[in-house]
Amino acid sequence: MTQAEFWQQPEQLALVRGWVRDGVETKEIARRMGLKPLGLRIWRSRYPAIGAALAQTGELTDYQVEEALLKAAMGYRYTEEKTEQTERGDKLVSTEKEVSPNVTAISLWLKRRKPEVWDCGEEEPGPPAENNLFAALGDWEREELRGDALPDIQQAAEAGAHLVEAPGVPES
């Protein structure tokens, strides 16, 4: 596999798109790909997949994601087409489908666009700090957890399963 073929693989193109979105300069992208800037300019025009990956700016991606979020929040219709075999041959069948508005997307959109109206000040889900073993451990260092402290922690954990839940993990 040549170097150009390697960089046209889906995983490598995703990496290049990520560098572009992160704002990495073209000169640095060329270096990371093992090229000189002139070589990357040549590849950009010679290989459409690489050119497209380099053209996908962070701003463009932000707008594409915003558009997809809005579409999900509003719901949308689309046409699904498939070919069915009949006695007379193949027949193209079109079906109109609808995707309902996504409540999570709506909530995210409203909380980000109008936080003064829609942000309820809710904290992240999870057990209260007093019932959370990780919060109870506080700033203990790893070394302090060795030796005599471990039996106490184990006993506390066995006393109530809710003490071993990680932050953000709902209790069962």
C-alpha cells in the first residue's frame, strides 16, 4: 500500500478531518502525514478524498451538526426507495416515512439557544454526594487506600450498594 493509498483509507481521512476541525495548520497536517506542504497541495488536487477531508473546516462541520440537530429537533420526512421483484420484473417502490421530533434534541437546542428561559439549573444526574463512595473518598491518595483503610471501605461498600455507584450512574 502506498502512502497516498494509506491516507485515503476511511480511518486516516477521519483523522485528517479531525485535524482540520481542530484548526491544525496545513503545514502541520502535511508534517503529520509525512509530506512537505507542496506535496500535500499536490495530493489535495490529485486525490478527491484527501481534498474533501482538507476542505471540511471546523466552522462548516459546526454548521452541519447544528443543522442536523435542528432537523432532529423538528422532525422530518424522507422517501425510502427499494427495488422489489415482481412477476413482470423489478419494480421501484417508494415509501414516504416520517421521523418524529426528538425530545432530547429539542431540550438541548432550547437550553443552549435560550438558557435564560429553558435552563432549569438542573445538576447532572447521579446519586447525592453524601451517598456516593467516590465523593466520600474525597482527596484521599491512592497510597492511603492501601493497608488499613481498605477493609473500612469494603465494609462501607457492602453495607449499601448505592455507595459504590460512580458519579452520573443512576441507582438501580
